[in-house]
Amino acid sequence: MTESSSKKRYIDASRVLQEKQRGMVSRFFSHDSPGFMENYTRLLDDYFRESFENSMIGPNMGIDKNPYAMIALGGYGRQEQCAHSDVDILFLFKKELPKKAEALIREIIYPLWDIGLDIGHATRSLKDCINLAAKDFEVLMSLLDARFVCGMSPLYSEMAGRIREKIVFRRGGKIVDWLTEANRERHRVFGDSAYLLEPNLKEGRGGLRDYHALLWLSRVRFNLETPRDLEYHGYLSHEEFQDLERALAFVWKVRSGLHILVRRKYDQLHFAHQVELAERFGYRQGSMQHGVEQFLGELHGHMDVIQQAHLLFFQEAGTPRKRFLFHRKPAAAKLAAGVEVRKQALAFASVKTVIDTPECLVRIFEESVRTGLPLDREARRLIREFRHLMDADAVRRPGAVRALEQVLLEPAAGAHDVLGEMHTTGMLMQFVPELKTVVNQIEYDTYHVYPVDRHLLKTVAAVSRLGLPDDEGRDAFKPSVDKDLCRTLMEELPDRRPLVWSALLHDVGKGTGLAHPEAGERISRSVLARLDYPREMIDTVGFLVRSHQLLPHTATRRDIDNEETALFLAGEVGDLPRLNMLYLLSVADLRATGPKAWNEWTAILMRSLFLKVRHRLSSRGAVSGNTVRALRDKALEVMAAMPSSRDRSDAETLMGVMSSRYLLGTPASEIQDHVDLFRGLGEKPFVWRIDKMPESDTRKVVVLGRDVPGFFSDIAGVLALNRIDVLEAQVRTWRNNTALCIFTVTPPPDPLFEDDRWHRAAQELSAVVSGKLDIRQAIGENASSMPAPAACPLGPPDRIHVDNAASGDFTIIEVHTRDMPGLLYRLTRTLFQCGLDIWSAQIATRSDQVVDVFYVRDFDGRKIASQAEIERVRARIASVLPRAREGPSPDEERPPEAASCNGAA
């Protein structure tokens, strides 16, 4: 055979491989494709074997004296070849690399590159291979997955034998230590993919790498050869191995589908691909969930199986010299009946003990909290198998309830998640079977990071951390402004049980398809009554579950400086102990929701509102009667700080045109600043002042100018033009034709040139006010370069809610929509065009979703009176949004106070 004919044969073979691969890919979604990875692996094997047989180079390299073999590594070696995964192949030579080895690579590998495959090849001698594996355990792991493809098979056997004898057997402890630490670092970097809504299918917790690590550990510690050996040798039960196989098959299918969808290697399941992938796999809209939510729920369930198998195996199979480091507490002299310690883990004395004393099935978790020791693998198996013994009567016994309470009060013992184990084994649902409706339930947006059941567990854990001195260091979402306050409130609580129960149950109503706060209250009352809790505690937990959104919604959607807001909340809450628990629950809930739910600005708003309501509850009865005296005291306080009699005279005159609402709700120091700002206004169209707020990394922009129509909207437009996000805005109009606009905003994008950006913004605002710059046109031209936030494909529909009942003086307009560049400008401009004057605005941004709330009156100072006018305003607002509809769905998060009469403003 000539060299040209040999080259043509390789090209033909690679094209046959390409055509067959394309055929498999084209049929992947239209048919149930079991064995896709194995079939693709066989296609590659066939190519390499045919290449070996027909090679023009191989026979001329002296194969009899220096034999070589082609060995599959990595995913190719494990026969897990996804559509666009790398193909890792090792050319292994008995002795030194021959000179013609490079020509062999060109002959076999280049045709694969030509058809677009990612080939990772290595060419090594046997000696170099062993030496490198001994130095680099990453290389060793790939060789543990090695599989003979073609060539001289005795060479492959010799390599495998030397790796076991010279490396694994001699250095097994160090390898396991390295593998354990590598897993921890990988989990730290890639996160808890089993529960995150954009999981990394390969590297995160619950991803395929957890399974690979389990295999590597089994080969190092127990010399297992195949995955099935995990069951044959008793390391996994038959049921556990079947669950693991099903979970792996599902995740592999999703990963292959993702590769095919994006046409390249891709392991992060981002929002952009989730809907289409779910549709391709046949998931359809259900009565309560979108198809994509069903798909993600099933995916998270399977990834949880992989994660649990990984954790259990590493816990028990880790090297005896250095196991996981569990936080230990001094163990009491005696453990609960039927529980004992075996090999640094808790176990049951016998199966008979479990059958005779079922309460030990829950008491073992209480002992785990007390001792800091985990449950061993056999104990977990027995709990799953015999949990039915803890029936409705058994869970009501005082000892069982007390054990559950201890776990709720301290859900984690060091690095060991006791409450999570209780949930995973199914024991928690013996007490609260209603949790089954929210297991792996997905809320499809970019705001809720975890499935509902995992969010509930994380909320309980967040509550337990609120009272710790080192809370800030342990919390992933850690605004510090509330840390000391939370710790103080936790210390003041006489009984933490209502708080932890409400944390566990606050979102359980989401599994009903109804409005979840009210449904959750009904469920929580049923659960606690079933467990024989007293009426007072049932009422408290029911209130906390029903009202768990009250503080965060009010803080971010209402004017918290308005006296009516604190008065309304004080009436809703009723007393200080409930307020304290409601605040703690709200903080824990937001922290456990995700990083986009809890930030410094939200923390400041929540804390400020809480303190205002706390003050009202502490001084009931002394409210409006002191208004005149409060105004007089405020005026004296402002003038006392003025340096001269002329300054005091100017301040007195100016305060005569200020509204009492402004004077009562604004600190004296800020009024002084506003007076100073006004004195610099003169004939200018406006003056402004920018203050840095270091505690929240925000900026306060105080703008004082002529009260001309659209002034507030123009400022919002200029801020949008400079990519400065508005968090909160207030407008105060004085009776001397002056408008005071106060914005709390994020810093400009580039901190190094912040002063330059503010100077440019001031020039642009001057140009807008003078008519030299068309802000609407400028925003339109700049919109294409403004980065829109990452959006969830199935975000909630736009909604416009007009409320005339919640405030005595203003109509409140809520706009729920997807965030977009220049949104606040568009909304404020539209309200101005509707003949409405904006008094204040609250801007609540949840990832890609925003809730903009405006307190408005018409230009004559009246609320929007007629239904026809309300519908006209709704229609005008809807015209500048992507989509709009009226009225909330049953479980949309409308503010709890919206239905009140003369309540919060």
C-alpha cells in the first residue's frame, strides 16, 4: 500500500466516523437514545483499531522490539464519551519513543482534527508514564481510568500492574489525602450544583466528577476494577447502586443533550439553554409547573443522589490516617438507647434494637448534634428501610419531638449537616409529610438559587447562625449592618422554637399552587397541632409563616420614612416579641434565597424599617398629638446649628415653605444640608450634591432645582445614560417652586473615573434642562451598549397594580417587570405624560426582575379617583413594557399590606 493510498484510507475512515457520529446526534432527541456514549465510544474504538491495522508507519517502528499500544483515558477510557467531549488517547511505548512516533501521530490523529474532534493525545514511554503518575496525581487519576483499545495488550497490563504496585499500594494514603482535598477545593470553586439553578453538570457538587472521584477512591483503597464492584463487594447496596445508575444515566443524557444543543463541549446548564433542552426532552406545561421546572426538579433530584453517594463513600472509605475533620463536642458518658459509636461514626446497636425501639431512628440525629459525629452508612440504610416505624403516633411522642427540635435548633455540627441528613434519609418527612410537595420544586427565575426544600433547610441553618459571634465569617451573603442587631435579638428570645419551625415551614405552601403565605400558615398550624404543640406557639408560627414577606416587601416597596408605614406594620405585628422573630426570619430567609436577594442596601432598609416599627410598638399611644411640638423642636434643632443670625433667618424662612411631612421625616442634619444647597441655587437650573455611603457602597444624589414638569424624569434619564442604577428615589416639593429630589444609587461603573463621570452627568443634566439635549433620543442611541441583566427565559409576566387604599394621601402604583436599560426614565416620563406628580419612588431589583413603586398625585394634588383614569394609566404604562396584564396570579408576591385600608404608604 502506498503512502497516498494509506492517507486516503485514513481520511475515508475519519469521514465514516464523522457521518456515523452525525447520524447519532441527529437521532438523539427524536429517539430515546440509551447507550449513546457507549455507541460513540465504539465508533472511536473502531477508528483507532482500523488505524492500527492499516498503519503504514507502525510496522516500520520495530514493534517486535519496542511494542506500543493505544490506550483510552479519561471519559473515553470510562466509555462516557459525550458528543463534544475531548477524546483522550495515550500512545504508550515499551521503551524510548521512536523517531517515527511523530509521523504515527500525524497519520492517525490529524484526520480526526480535520473533522473537528478535540483530541487530547500523549506519547510516552512506559518508564516516563509511571514516573509522571508518581509525581502528578492528576495524571494518575487519568491512568486509573485507562482502557486498552488496540496494539500490544501485554504492555497495557504491565502499565496497570506497575501503577498498582509502585504507586497505589505504596502511596495510597497520600493519594486519598490529595483526592479528598482536591474534592473540597473543586466543590468550593464550582458550588453546590445539586441544588443550584444553573448547575455545573461535571464539576459541581452532585456533578459527574463526584462519581469519578468515588471510582478513583474505590480503586485506590479497595482495588476495585469496575463500577459494578461497588455493589458486588458491599460498598453500595443493590438499591443504592440502582439509584446511582439511574441518576448517572439522566445526568449523562442531559450533558450529551447540552453538548448537542450548543454544538460544543459545555457543562454549565445556563438559563439560556434550559427551556429548549426541557422541550427537546419532551417536558410540557403541567397544572402547577412549567416543563422546564419539572425538568430541573428531576435533574436536581438525580444530582442529589450522586452527591449523597459521593459523601457517604468518602466518609467511610477515606484514609484511616486522615478522615474528614468533624467538629467535635465533648460526648456525654452515655448515648441514647440503641445508638453507639463505631469508627468515629454513629451506628445502631442492631437491627433488632431499631425494630424494638423505633424512637432511636430519630434520637440518633439528636446524638449527632450533641457529639458532632456523623451517621455511618449502615445507619442511614436502616433509617431509610425502617422509617415507616416512626408513624403518626410515634412522631408525637415527647422524646421524638424533642430530638427533632434539637436538630432544628442546631442543624449543623461543624462540617456535618445533620438536618440535611434527616431530610435525605426521609426521616424529616415522617414528621412533616407536607414537605414532599416541595422536594426539588424549582422556582424558575434568577432570584431563587435553590429548590424550595433545600431553601427551607438553608433558612433553618441561617437562623442558627444569626446568634453566632463569627456569623459574618461563615455566611456566604454577609452584609454586616445587621450582624450585631441579629445577635442581640437572638439572645433576647426566650424560646427559639417558633422561629426555627417558621423557618422550616415558611415556603411549604408553594407546593399547593395557591398563595403560599396563606397556604403555608394552614399547613404549619396543622403540622404543629399534630405534634401536640400549645395553641400560643401554633398561633405564633402561623403568624410568622403568613407574614414572612411583610418586612422585606414593605422595606423595598414602600416609603419607610412615611409615618403611616411604621404605624401600619405595628398594627399588623402586634407586639415586640413577634416583630423580633419576624425580622430574624426575614433576614434568614433572604440570606438563604441567594446572593441577589440579600445585599447591603436591602439590609439597611430592613434594619431601618424594623427600628421604626419597634419604636412605634414601644411607644403606643403617643403619636399624632405631639406633631406641633415635634415640628417646633425640629426647627429649633436646625437653626441651632446655623453659624450666624443671617443663616438662622434664612433657614427659618425656608422652613416656612417646607411640608410638615418633609420636616418630620427628615433628620435635622439633612435639612441643614438641604438649606445650604438651596442657598447655592441662585439662578442656576439646579444644584446637586453626591455623598458616598460607605456602609452600603452606594451614593446619595441630592438634586435641588426648579419645580418644572418632568424634572424628576430628566434626572432619572441622565442617571440611566451613565449606567447608574437607582435603588430608591424621593421627591419633595417646597412651596417656593423648588423640587428636592433624593436618589440612592449604585456607584458609576468605573471607580477610577467616578468624579469624571459625575461631572459629565451634571453637564448632561444641564443640557437636558435647557433643552439642548434630547434625553429620550440619547437613551435610545445608548441602549444597545447598555448591558441588560441576565434574564430568565420564563420570567413572570409584567404586572401593574394601582392601590388607592394603602395611603391616605397618594395613589400607589406598582410596576412588576423585567429590568432594562433606562426603565425608570421610561416609567417616570410616562407618569408625567399621564398628568401625575411623583412624590416618592421605591426601586426594588431582584436580579433581572424589578418592582418599581411610585407614590403619585395629579397636578392638582389629588389621588387618581376614577376607575377609567386608573385603566388609562395602566394602559399607558403597559405600552412601555415588554408585556403587561392586570391582577396577580394566586402565588405572585404582591405586598401583604396592599389590601389594607388607610395602612402603609
